Amino acid sequence: MSVHDDLTSVQRCLDDLLRSVGRLEQQMGGGLEMRRVRTDADHLRESVALLREAVPALAAPRRPDLLTIPDTPYDTTLWTDSDDEGLGARDRHAP
């Protein structure tokens, strides 16, 4: 299973837990113990939401899109003011 699948499964389980806590709360009332269970379930939901946000950071870095470089020759006027490194200037002879 992937991380996304595991997080989805945890989210479904938390949704079931929150529904069950809601039913228990209706049956037992909102006493101190029930409020604590509700608060803990809400904290779990917030923690899973934070994990979901952090998943892209945990995943393998995405490879950048490839850039196609054409095989056509470059325009030679781009280099009229530069020397060929190690060969000297175009209009002069090498030493």
C-alpha cells in the first residue's frame, strides 16, 4: 500500500470513530469523560490532516520536465564578440 492509501484508510477509520463517539455522546450525555474522548478524537483528526499536508514533502522528489534541445546549429552571430577558448580570436592565428 502507498502512503496515500494508508492515510485514506486511517481517515475512514477516524470517520467511523467520530460517528461512534457521536452516538455514544447522545446515549451517555456530555460528561467529562465523553468530552475527553471527543477532544482526543478531534486531535487525531487534526494530526491526520497535518500528515496529509506533509505527504508531498515525504514523497520522492518529482523529476523536472525534460527540455528538448534542437539539433539545428546555433546562430553564429551570437558569438561574434567572443574568442574560442584556447584557440585565439577568429581573425588571428593561434600562437
